[in-house]
Amino acid sequence: MNKIIENFLGENSVRADVFVAEIADITRSRAAKLITEGCVTVGGKTAQKNAKLKYGDSVCVLIPDPTEYDVLPQDLQLDIVYEDDDLLVVNKPKGMVVHPAAGNFENTLVNGLMFHCKNSLSGINGVMRPGIVHRIDKNTSGLLIVAKNDNAHIHLAQQIKEHSFTREYEAIVYGNFKDDNGTVNAPIGRHPTKRKQMAVTNTASRNAVTHYEVLERFGEFTHLKLQLETGRTHQIRVHMAYIGHPVAGDDVYGPKKVITELSGQCLHAKKIGFIHPETNRYVEFDSELPEYFNKYLRKLNKNGNI
């Protein structure tokens, strides 16, 4: 059973289920069910279904172990960039979901990992997310790290929590930038009305920081390098949309007229770096930009503007 303890630092009168859904990364209905089952305490007392939080409340969530489920191992020919006895680094293609979920139990990264690693995956995140230390969105391509044992998982997760884990992305975004580099420091939480979306908000939010650097300008579009200081859900996509430069191809946070040829956001997790849990040495891995990304760059270079 996993335990999550976090202080509420948002505005008063936020529903407990809303905050629990955010910190545990679950649906609001699942959060409400945990509250009903007595798995959530506020200030050391069992939370009520309609509980409202106030600034500084200590919220503790006990998440029961997932129901046993046999994830189907599949030979998906994963692009393994690096592997040893403790971890592996995989280059995930655009369109692949990281872990199984309702209605999508096959062809995920976890299905491929179960085939490739057999039983050599950490169990900290339960049977549905074995080895998964961090995630990237379905339509984001690039590098992510997978832990092959619990000790490696704990060490890597701690580095992410302490913001010492290097995560560098490249993206093509709308618009031109006045400055060559900058930082977006804006808290991210669940969208107040659109449950599946995130937003910059002070309600039930968490600190979020993204650094960016202009690589190339194309008039109506810009090629950026971005580095995450924190790792909130949809962070780059939300932050870029917040400053008026949504990621090209993003059908959630971008303009209504979507660039369909990109089949999702033009965002690639290009580089990761971390202290290896066994050798205690810093290691870093880089990946080439995928063809969909390079193809759009060629189009921008040819046309100047689109």
C-alpha cells in the first residue's frame, strides 16, 4: 500500500477529492471512493466525502495495492538506448501509451517491457506500472528511464523529487519569442472545469518551473529547447500555452485548427541525465530527433512561415 502525504497550499474551500485526485494522479471519482473507504485523512482525522481544505492542511492518502492483473507481454521491438542490471533507458515512439489503463491493455510500453525484462522490473508502482519511474504523454516521443529493481526505483524517484534529474526536451511551438531564453514559473493543477486537462492555477496546484531556449526562429513558429525543473502532468504543454506559444500539433492546449500532419504535439524528450543508483556516477543519454519532428523542421526551413 502506497502512502502519500502532502500539505495543501492552495486557496481555502477546495474539495478534498479534487486535491487528492491531483496529488495521487487519479480520477476524481477514484479519489472520492478512497475518501469514502477511509483511506484519506486531513490533519490526522478521517476525511469526509464533502470535506473542504484550508491552507496548511496535512493530507494523507493511502492507496491500496492494485488488483492483480496479468499484463500481457508483447514483443514490441522497443528501442533500448541503454540497459544494465538496475535500469534501462528506452526511446518511446509517438503514439505509444506508457502503461495499461481501462480500455487500453495492449501495445503499451509496459507490455513491451514485460516481454523484454520478464520479471526484472521494480514493483513499487504496482502491477500495472512495473518499473515506471516517470512518464511522458502518449503523443510525446523520447527518452524515459525504467527501474529494474526497487532500490534503483527509490534512488531515481528521489532525484526527480529533488529536481536533480536532467530532463531536456525539444519542441516546435507557435509564434516568435522576443528573448532568446527565459523561464516559466507558474503553478499547475487540474483545470477547474475540464477534468482531463491541467492548467496554470492557484487552486490545488503545485509549483512548476520550465526553462526554455530558442534554437531557431521561423516567423510564425519557433524551435525550442526546454528543460524541466519540476515534472508536473503536461507541464511543457501547459506552460507554453500559458505564455501564448502552444506546442504545434497539440490538440488539447493548442488552437482549434490542429496541425493534423503531426499526429499530436511536436514534442520530444531528447535528453535525460541522473546519478546511477549503483555506481553513484552521473550518466546522460541523448536521442536523435524523430522523423516526424525533422520532417516538420524541413518544411519550416523550406517555407520560412506556414
